[in-house]
Amino acid sequence: MGPKCIRDNQNYTLTISNFYSNPSKLDLMVKLEGKNDNGLSVLNVTKMVDVPCKSIRIIDFSIPDSLSSGNYKITIDGLQGFNFHEEAELVYLSKSISGVIQIDKPVIKPGDTLIFRVIVLDTALKPPVRVKFVNVIIRDPNDNVIRRWPAAELYAGVFESNLQIAITSLLGVWNISVLVEGAEIASKTFEVKKDVFSWFDVHIKPSVIPLEEHQALNLTIEAKYPFGKPVQGVAKVELYLEGDRLDLSKDINVNGSEQVMFAFNGGLELNNEQQDVRVKVVVVEQDTDRTVMKEQSISVHKYPYRLTILEIRVNKLKAKPGQEIELELKGRPSAYVGLAAYDKGLLAFANHLDPFWEDVTQLFDYSYEDDQTELDGFHSWLWRNVTVGSSGTLKLAEVFPESITSWTLTGFSIDPSYGLSIIRKPIELTTIQPFLIVDYLPYSIKREKEVLLQIALFNNFEQDHTVDVTLYNMKNEMEILGRPVTTNLLTMVIKNLDHLLALSAGTGEDNMVKFVPNILVLDYLHAIGSKEQHLIDKAMNLVRQGYQNQMRYCQKDGSFGLWENTGGNTFLTTFVATTMQTASKYIVEIDAEIVDRALDWLASKQHSSGRIDEVGAVFHKDMKGGLRDGVALTSFVLTALLENNIAKVKYAEAIQKGMSYLSNQFGSINNAYDLSIATYAMMLNGHIMKEESLNKLINMSFINADKNERFWNTTNPIETTAYALLSFVMAEKYLDGIPVMNWLVNQRYVTGSFPSTQDTFVGLKALTKMAEKISPSRNDYTVQLKYGKDSRIFRINSEHIDVMNYVGIPEDTRKIDINVRGIGFGLLEVIYQYDLNLVKFENRFKLDLEKQNIGSDKMILNVCASFIPMYLQSQSNMALIEVTLPSGYVVDRNPINLNAIKMYHLEDLSACEISGEIDCSEVCKTKGQV
């Protein structure tokens, strides 16, 4: 008796039993041989064996690591007069290490977090001894690498981690892959989609493991509501053996669960160890005609195999939300156990489920034999890793979550000696309430509005009850804001990393303001040697989300554009290339190729004169800042190349041409903005004219002696002043730069950001570079504030750079005395709030709204908008239209006529549209509301 399969670098073990009484022993010749697909002999091993009567002999063959696909067989012949001949074909399997990926949900909404496990096993289903680390990669639908763990450490053969999906990530099917020494050992897909709700779900699963010898499929078709109740209706079941070729079709009545048998019409012959067939099921619900379609691939196998089983027992299958459940696990002592309980309520939204059992049984290219039950991966409640005690048992207590649904509990264990064990059949748990209220209330209700409130009551008691339903107000809450004394320039920025500016995230430009500041903060924290790991982790997480969002706008030619698949533009591509080059220091997901392709694209846009012009549209004029074609944009692209050490060498010729263009134009540069960015480019390049350029820039500045401030009064004063500060830092003129820094600090919002996206990018970059030179690492001082009859004292040190000290100042305070003693650097801000009378503001848009009532429960809105031109501006920047609905109304899932609209998103109370530029002509959008 021996294995059917043979593998590289692994012993092949054969067991021979002799049940004869005569002769006293049998002499045998055992031969293991094989040829590759080219007919060359790659294996030829012979052993002589004697087997005494009524005994067993075990023979081991050492298999080399140089085998390849081909024909292999084992032959046994009798010797010394014993007439015996037997031979058997062997199957060559190349994989010696395999993997399984378990995810907590197969469908995930943008903004949610995916949890996953990677289980790595050898051919004996044990943790491999020599594999300690794996490379785990997650890719989006465009095959962009979104997250990478290049050296994920295995514990008992398991690696566990998570990924937060960014709000504006690409929708579609994502992929997780696991590699060992560059070879992929496992992969799994999951879907990112916005809508994850349905009335019922359809399961398709084999009633028995399909084998080639069956020449049929025995299927179980289940249609159930999320809380486990059966669905009644009609199902159409179709079987496809190859591609879209329909083999058989049947119509059946469904009442929760039905069996259906398909005998293969034309027969099925497997050329490999397994082959997938496709089953498509369409279920139509009785009375309502609601329809759910599900497709599933079913693997038909050649050979059977059996797995060890992990035992899990629970003390109750039904309980109230919040009640405790006890679990008892039985397995190998000290074995690693992974548990997961999935919410069946999300089943309908998975085009592909998470059948963990199937993943395990498909670790190898041959088949297995056992009762197979599909494990559906949904929203998880219980996701735990535990270790079995020395007694071989472990008891756990868990609390049911506050929801009414059904849960599927599954688990597996891994033991270094005995390998993988898995629960034979998932356990279904149900949370129930004897009396349940389900409300159909609107998200919110406006004051003085009338609205119909619908509430359903479910009584599971055996007798009738009369109940009172009361709608009550929540208590009023109030938030009190203080005033901060901070330890450094960036404390407010660090505190508000995830909401510096209140902008939409609908374009490639919008996303940058949520991406860039986090990178600048990481630069700052590393430059001062910060030990605040929680701040570094927060910033890195936000950088990863920003990277996810930005890759959505990567064009096929390597450039970056405002929208998906609409072509790149020079400004944004430069902006992104610079940012990602810096970000690659902190996250490994950013491949050098992404930056290289962007820079290649930029270099291709350079004229022979060295000048670089804008290509493509940029909606946000404030983000583009003063970047006009010519000096400013050429300088901006050059800074991107010069700040990249690799690009400085690769594009040396393009840089030289660009610097020649700037030096030739130097005499005619009379705009402070153009000069500020050109000066910064010269500083980075070490150009011979850098000092002359800086002096010319200083002569264009304005000085406020009373506040010790220096600034440049252009149409883009913050950007201009920020580039000037960068040049001061590069020139090591730190004292001269302090008045420039003072002016910039006074232009910031309360969050630490600046009024616009590009202002925030350049402004924070300049302040970060300056802050690195005046690091708070030596802070040790006290600050005394005196106002009126009150006095407050603060002690400042270098231990926590994110600490802010607040003090509330009375409204009638007109004078504050400040006394500082000690050594260090800090920032004192007095923040005040005031009201604006918006009635006096001049409108820039004309907005018309037409309402059409269709029946008592439906309304159609027609929204028309046009831009009111002023001076030379005939078009708006990117326009955002937000439609807020009356109480009781919600938005149709596909409510908007997409003509002239680039993107829209829906919320509970509004349909938010992101449009393009709007000019004087009307742009109308029709929305159907229900």
C-alpha cells in the first residue's frame, strides 16, 4: 500500500504485508521509475526487499528535487521462485507547500476592515518546518498592489492580519495572494461593493463530494432569509460543463432546501486531477417575484482523501442577544485553533463565498473524501485564535452580539506533529427575541415636519399581548471647546490628520489633501526621532488609505488624472510622483515602477527648449495654485525630479534642459509666485544663480514689523510664501526664515491646515522642514498666562509632542500677559470664533428645483444648475451639488441621469453629485426618490 502521488524532495513510503505462512519469507524487487514529458528518464530507483511471513515491511524511497511533469510508475516483482507482478501509475504533484486563506467576509463595503488568516501546510497537512515567513499581497481590480507584508511571520503555520478598505477604493473583485520564495501557494478573492443588502440568499453546494466515477452532481439548493427562515418560490437550475455550453436545465419548487440530481448529459472525462463545472441558480420568491441569482463553480475530483476532524460543542443553539454561550473544543494538546462565526445576513451579496472546507480540500490537485459542508464567509462576530490545553480540551465563553440573525460557527486547528484538523460540520447558532420591534424609521426627522412612522411588532410568546409604543427624545448634549497651547508647529496637524480639510474625495486631486499631510508628518516624526509609535501608526494607516484611493486614478500610460480612464495631466502626475516617492519610505506597497512610469510620462512632455506645459484638465484652480504654463509648471516638475535621488541621475539631461530654460527666463520673471518656485528648484539643483534668485525674491516681499512677519502678496500668497520658506531652509537661513514661518502659521485653520489643498501641501511641507530644524526634542520650559484676575501655568517638555494644553479665555478678555522660562520651542495660539452673515454674500450659481409627484409614495426631482460668470471666469471649478431629502424619503439605488456627471454617491438623507466644470448653460440632473 502506498500513496497515489509522488512529489519532489519528499520520501515515497510503501508498505508491504505478507500474510502467507509459506515460505518463511518473500523476496521482492521494488522499482520506482519515471520519464518526463520529453521521454527522458528522470527517476530510476530499485530496492530488494525480503518480507517475513505474517509481517509488514516499510520501504522508503528518497525522491530527488529535480522531477518534472511526466509519467511515473511503481513496479513490484517476485524473486526466488515467487511468481508475482504488480505495477501502478503514479501522479506527479509539484507543490510541496500549500496554503489556505480564510477571510471574515467575502463582500466588504468601502471604509470597512477585512480580517484574514493565511494557513500554510506541508503535504502532511502540518506546519512546514522550513517556512517561517511568507509574502502576502493584496491587489485591487486593476492589479495595483494595495498592501504587502513581505515577511509575514507564521505562528503554528498561521499569519493573521487585516486591511482597511479606503472610502473611495475601486469597486470590484480584489485578490489576496500568498507567496513562498517567489512561488504562489494560495490566493483568494473578495469583492468590494457599496450595496450589501438583500432579502434572502441562495446556497449551492454538493450533497456529496463529486467524483468522476459518479458522472453526476447531487446538489442541495437552499434559499433562506438571513434569520434562517425558508424561502418559498421557484428555482431554475442550469449546469454548464465547459464555458457557456449548457449541459442540463431544471425547474424546481423550493421551500427552503431542495435536492436536485444532474447526470452529465454527454459524460465528463477528467484530463487532470479535478475539473470545475458551473451551476447557475435563479430563485424567484413566491408572491413578491423578488429574484436572486447565484453562480457557483463545483469541483469534480478523481481521487478521495480524508481529513482529521476538530470537535466543537456548544451548550445552546439558540439564545437572546447579549446572552452568553459556552464552547468546548476537543483537539490535540497545545494545538493552535482558529474560530470564526459568520453572520448569514450578508450571504446574498457574495458572488463568491468563502467555502473554507473547499479551500482545504483543494490544497492539492487530487480529491478527498468526507462529508463536505460549505462554510459561508460573512460578517464575522467571533474571530478568535486560541491554544488547546494540555488535557486536549478548551472551554470558552462568548457573548452573542446585539442582533437578530443566524450565525455559522466553524473552526480549524493546526498541530506541528499531527497537522491540520477541521470541524466536520459548521454549527448554526441563532439569536432570537421573544418579543421583537422592527422599525422602518427615516434616518432623521426635521423639526415641525409630519412623517409616517412604521413599526412592526413580532410576538413569539404563546399568548396575545397589548403593548404601548413610545417615541422619546434623547437627552440634549453639549460640547465645550478649549484653547490650546501646543509644543510645536505641527501638533494641531497631527491631531487632525484624518480631517484637515472638509472636501469631497471624488477626484484624483481631492484625495491628495488626505494623502500628503500624513507623509509630511511621518517625515517630521522620523526627523526628530519621535518615540510616539501610536502617532506613527496612525499616520501610516492614513498613508495606506490615501495610496489605495490614489491608485484609482492611475492611467494606463502611468500618468495620473482627475478621473478614472480619462487621461493624465502634468500637474497632478508631478504631485503624485513626488508624494509617492516620499511615501515609499514608509509603506512597501508602492513599487518603484509606479514612480518611474509617472516620471517617464512627465519627461516625455518636455519641449526641446526645456519648458514643460500643462496637459489635461485640472478642476480645482486653488489646488493648481498659480501653476501657469511656462516657468512655474516647469519649476514644479523639476522639483519633483530633483527631490528624487534616482530621478536626478536618470533624468539628468531633462533636468539640465529645464534649468537652462529657467536661467534664460530669469531676467523676465516679475511674478513672485513664479520666482518662488523657480528659486526652490535652483536651490535643490545647487544652481549657480540660486543666491541671486533668492535675493530677488526677498526684494519682492512685504514685511510686517509689528508682528515680525514676512510674506509675498500675490494671487497665491500662501503657496508663494511657503516656497520661499523652503528656499530659506535649503539655504540654511533659519533666522531669516522665522518671520516667514510666523506669517504662515497665522494663516492656518484651527485644524492646522490652510485654506486650499495646494496651500496645505506646500505650506505644511515648508513648516515641516522648518520644524525639523527647530525640533522640540530639547523642550523644557514653563509658560505663565495672566488675563484679568486669573493665571495659568503650563510645564512643557519633549516627552509628548502631541500634547496640547487648553485654557478657556473669558469673552471679555482684551489683554493676555505671557511669561516663558526655560529652553525650547513652542506655539501659543489664541483661537476665536465668529458668525458670518451669508445673506450678504454674492451667489456664484443659479439653482432651480422642479418637483414632480408620482402617486403618494414617489417623487421625482429635476435639479438644474448654472454658473454665474464674473470678470474673466466663465467656468466654475469642480462643482458639488448636494440634494437633501424631506423626512421619510430615501434615494433610489440608481436615481441619477448620469449625463455630464463624473461621479456621485448616496447617503441616507441626500444624493451627492460630483460634476465637472459648470458654465453659463444649465446642467440638469433628474433624480427619482421613493
